[in-house]
Amino acid sequence: MADRTPICVGTIWLAAERFPDAGRIYERMRSMTKLLAHYGVRDYRRASTASRRLCRCDRCARLELALGRPVLVVDKHDGDAEGRRW
């Protein structure tokens, strides 16, 4: 939120086999870095791509935008120091 206006919506996908109970642990820690450290990931690398697309219905309401407005979508892929992605 910025000045009570929503500006960002995020979704993070983690492999359930590698990060069991990640949702519960994140609720307690409120930090992705701390969550990853909990599972032994001390360092990670990021590769990001960005593209513009029209806002989907589920996100428009959360961002208080009209359906079909352009938004910036960032798809990022992270992996540990050994190159294993999650």
C-alpha cells in the first residue's frame, strides 16, 4: 500500500517436498529470507524477467483497477547456491 492505495500483489510458489509447512512457518517469521534459512538455504540467486499485460479479474479487484488495465508483471525465478530452483 502507498497512501492507502494498493500497489502490489505477490504470489510465491515453493516446492512442497522441499519446503513442507512453508505457509505456517512464513506466517510466524514474516520474511522469505528467514523462511529459506529455516530450510537450510543460506544464499540464493535471482533471475528476473518483466512484461506488461492486461490486469486479470482476480488481481484487478485487489489493486482497485478497472478490468483490462495494463499492469507490470514480474516473473522471477530463484535458486540456491547449487542452482536448485524452487
